[in-house]
Amino acid sequence: MLSSLKMDSASTQVSFFTSLKPPSVLMRVEQLLRGFEDKPSYYVDMHIHSKYSRATSTDMTLENIAFCARLKGLSIVGTGDCTHPKWLRELKKSLVEENPGLYRIKNEKNPEQATLFLIQGEVNTVYQDDGALKRIHHVVLFPDFDTVKQACEALKHMGDLSADGRPLLRCSSLELVETLKSVSEETECFPAHVWTPHFSIFGIHGYTSVKECYKDKFDEIHALETGLSSDPLMNWRISRNDHYTLVSNSDSHSYYPWRLGREANLMLLEELSYRSILNAIRRRGRSRIVLTVETYPEYGKYHYPGHRGCSVSLEPEKYFRLKGICPVCGRKLTPGVETHIEELADRSSGIRPRDASDYVHLIPLSEIIGYVYSTNPNSKKAWSIYYSLIREFGSEYRLLIESPVGEIAKHDKNLAHIVEMIRKDMVKIRPGYDGVYGEIEGFYSQNSLAGFLNR
């Protein structure tokens, strides 16, 4: 969360880090958006959770998700947890197909402006492979409810689907894909938050390549979800993953707009349908993911290596110098995404693969408001300012990504300055580590932020 916390110089060393994009990247993004003004493009968040997942808001209802998705600027959002029996019943009861493979709430007052839902779930496979424990999360997309029903019939023999919205399955990643594809070739499966240390394909209990993980079915994997602790620039350092589409999703456990859509995909779709989304992921036809919306990777909970219990977070150089050992307790540190990518990288930062999508870093509007006005993002004051801005600009994405800074300044000069700093990646961040979110503490500029706000 945004914080004005000052670091004690005597505390464990944590450096500030900023990933500065060349100006040409921002220019390309602006040109990209101008080029699609009159074409069918949609912001899509393909991975969230329902109230039936652990550590998820009990108010995570379809109505709340749809409402906040509209505030955010999301046209399409995942249902989350479609393999959970109770949630699946609610989905079937409450949703109606609006476009092929895409659904809206039945009693929607303005169907033409309705948030569309994509049937989606996440599963956790836990198994032994060559004597080693594997724990990997996968996102699964389905074309319709009949396919979900058939898939659940097959998956229920591998684990208790009612135990959690993200069920634990006693099967390998290979067996999962084999099972899903035996039901329908229209299902799509890709590894979730691929760098998270504890439950991911490239984590502690994972693998070093997609082929190692999915074996004979590796060619059925078309995408990698970057997760909150990495962005495309970091992922581009590993050349063997170039032919996978990088996708970004919120993995949200809350409907609040500072969680939902914090990461998303801007898709150019031939038609508004599940098939076109599939084609965008698989790079087939004319549908494409043209831009991903990213949090700053330092903001993620596992960007740097560290020990939460010891209040230790280390820069990559010091981590390697200490050989991954905590200087306080002497045990192994929880690895960080930054250091793990450094270990696997086969090229330097800044090399962009051919046909790679663009990306943009964002901070949720509610958190920017909280920072500028020294208030909690969930306070009445913050919500009042938030709604005023949404009425003026239409959605968060339109304000933060698409609106000229001059237009924002007419409404709020201080906010416009912050948006400009974010667009230039001039953000000062205290990196997250070992399950602790990073803190966005300030903004680099010729004049200090405090000096600007005191004018």
C-alpha cells in the first residue's frame, strides 16, 4: 500500500529500486492506444477468486465484482473458482450467455454496458516427480458450463472440489492437462503467477522449464502468467520462454478496485467471444494481447529474497554474496523473484523478444488518492474523490493510461503530477519480500514530491 513511512537508517538494509523504461516504450504505448481507438479492444482480467476461496472476502459476489470491474474499466473478468460446487451453482443460476462463451448477470439493468464474465478457475496440483515434491497452481478457462461440468466429473477423483475454491488435486501437471483436453480442446490451461516461490512452475517446488513440467503436453501451454512480483521486462531475460504469451491478471481475493484489475490484459478481439480470447492467448487469427497492465514488480510480495520473521530483505548482490543465508538467523532465505530470474537469465535486461506485447506499470487510483490526500484508500474521503474522478473520466484505466495529463490537471493538479510520474516510471519503491507487500513511498522528480504538494 502507499505509505509515507520513512526507513530507519539503522534498520536492515532495503534499497529502493526503480525499473526505468526508455521513453520510447511510453511513446509506443500512447501510439498503440491511439491506433485502437476505433477498434474492438477490451481490458480483461482472467484470474480472480470467489468467496469460496481461502483468505477471500465473503462479499466477493458477482454483483460486487461486476460493479467494481466497471469502475476499473474492465470489460471482461474471470468468474473465479468455477470448480467449486456451490459457486458453480450460483454462476449457473445468476449468469446468462450474452456473447459466445461470455456471460452477464441476468438481472443487469443495462445489458449493453454489462460486465462480461469468463468461466475460470484455479487448481493446485501437488505430487511427486522423480522423488521431488511439486506444488504448482494453474489457471483454467472454460468455453461453457457443460464443459465445466464434465471437467469437474473427471477432476473430483483427484481431490475434493468442495474443500476450497482453489482445490488441491493429487495429480501431475501433465495429468491435469491430459484430463482437461480429453473433455474439450477449447479448455485453456496455463501456469499461474509463474515465479511465486511456494506454488508455481518456476518456484521452490517447481521446474526450470515448461517442458519439464508439462512433459508430453507442453505444446498445449500457450501462456505464462507473470504474477505481481515480475513484469515482461524481467521475463524477457529468459529466451526459452519467448514463444509463450505473457499474460497479467489480478489473482484478486477482493472486489475492491485497488485489488481487482490491478493487473490485466488489453486485448484486440476479432469478435467479443470466448473463442477470440483463446485466439489472443494462442496468437491465432487477428486477435491479440496488445498491452498488459502491470503493478510495479517490486510491489509484489516476493520480489526480493528475505525473512519476514527476521525483518530481513536483501538486494540481489548481497543475497548472492551471502549464498542465500539469512544474516540474522542463519537459515535459508525465502528466494525472491528478482534473484531467481537472475539465476536463470541467458540475456541482459532490455532485450525485447519479437512479437512481444507492450506493457505499462500502474498504481491503483485509490492508493494514489490515499497518498495525495493522506487518507486510507477505503475512507469516505477517498471514495468521494474516487467517484468524482470516475464520473469525470469514465474509468480508472481511462484516467491512468489514456487521458492526457493536461486534462487530469484541470480536475486535480496534484493527482496529474503523480500520474505523470507513474507514466514515466519515476516511482520510489521499497521492494516486497517473503509475503510482505512492497511499499510505494514516493516519486523521483526534479522537485521533491513534498515541495510540489506544498506549492
